[in-house]
Amino acid sequence: MKDLFRLDGKVAIVTGGGSGIGAQSARLLAARGAKVVVAGLGADMLGQVAAAIGDAGGKAIAVETDVLDEAAIADLVAETVAAFGGLHLVHGNAGATDPSALGGDMLIADLDPATWDKAMAVNLRGNALLAKHAIPEMLKAGGGAIVFSGSGKGAQGDVDFPAYGASKAGLASLARYIAAQYGKQGIRANVAGIGLVMTEALDANMPAEAQALMLEHHLTPTLGRAEDVARVVAFLLSEEASFITGATIPVDGGFTSHSPVYADMLRMQAATRAG
């Protein structure tokens, strides 16, 4: 029986592939048989991920790409096809998450339009342009699948990051449009609705008290890791998910699934039992 989780013969692009979720996604797709193009900013980091894939027996190249530049995206797709003969899978993971992008993304009444514009340009426009240039090659290859890295911030209101959240909400609509326009031609599009993911950088910089607070509101015993997201991305890109399209799949440990007073009720119940 064919293993539908395997990606042998497939070619994948992963943007934001130099670290965190993107790097884990690239490694896992390669481990499952795909030839992977690790794209994004930071040639050294991209090269390290591609080299690690090669050392593990996979096939990968690194292509430095700024998703703000449509010509660069077109070149990325062209380089992919030239290197590996086609394109079947895309993980649109590039996002504006650096301090310069998120630092001013707070109260709407104080919002700098440049902050809003950057979030929309990187998180939403960049992924739309990636799809624009990838889809024609995917059609030539007989179809394929796209997964965008979304966020729970795009599904809920919150006290911070309105530009980031609005841009991520737009990805859900973008995926639905791609699914509707190209589904009959064999292309699927979905969103991974990502929650808090403890990357090495976040582990080092997020206070223990904040981590404990977030954990209280998860329905899982631990916070998320990049590999937790990568496994869902790999599933959605595989034939095992061939009947899933136009959907946002929460990958957040249940964070967006419960009542806002969940953690408070747990503490109240614990206090009652103790009394």
C-alpha cells in the first residue's frame, strides 16, 4: 500500500526557512522524501538548514528571497524549477515577527501606518505573490498543495498586535480563494492556525511567569514546539490530506478552543476541592 504521508517525487518551497517553524518544516518535508528549497532572508542560516538536510540524506538548496520583492519571488520559483524540475508544494511561512515589526503593533489609536503596512506587505501580500508565481508551475506539475502559516491572533481580538492579527486573518481568506479557484485543477490551500511556539529565541527571552500564564490557558500539558507545527504542515501537504482544502487547522494546544475563563475556573474548582 502506498504511504500517503511520503512526499517522494515532490518539490517544495518553504519560505522563512532559516529558523524556527520554517526550518523544522523544511527538514521534515525532506525527511519524507521531498526536494526542498529553503527560502527567506539570511543566507548563512538558510545554507545551514539546507546543508543539514543534505547531511541527513535529503536534497535541498537555499535561495535567499525577500518576499517584499515580487521579482525575487518570481526568481525563487524559477530557480526551484530549474534545480528540481517542477514545483508541487509550498509552505508560506515568511512573516514579519521581528521587533521592528511587532514593537509598534499595539493600540489601534497609537498605530503607525508603517507598522500596519509592513505586516500586510510581508504576511499577506508576500504570500499572495508567492501563490501567484507558484500556482502556474503547480498546474504544470498536475496539482499540489499550499499551506500558509497563520496565527491564533487572526482568529481572536487581543490587547496587542492588531496589524499582525489582521494580516494573518487575511491568509485564511486567501487560502479559501485559492482553494475555490484552483481546486478543480488539483490544487489545495490551507492554513495552519499557529499558537504560541517555544522557539529557542522565545525560550531564552520569554519570562518564566509569562510561560506559566500561557500554559494555564492551553489544554495540553506543554507549550508548543516548532516540530509540532511542522508535522501538521507536512500532513496538510501530503496526499493523506487530499480531502482537506480551504480550511484553517488550529495548531495551538487548544488555546483558541475554550472559554476565556477556562484557567480561572480551573483555579476556582481546585480551591473548592481543597476547601
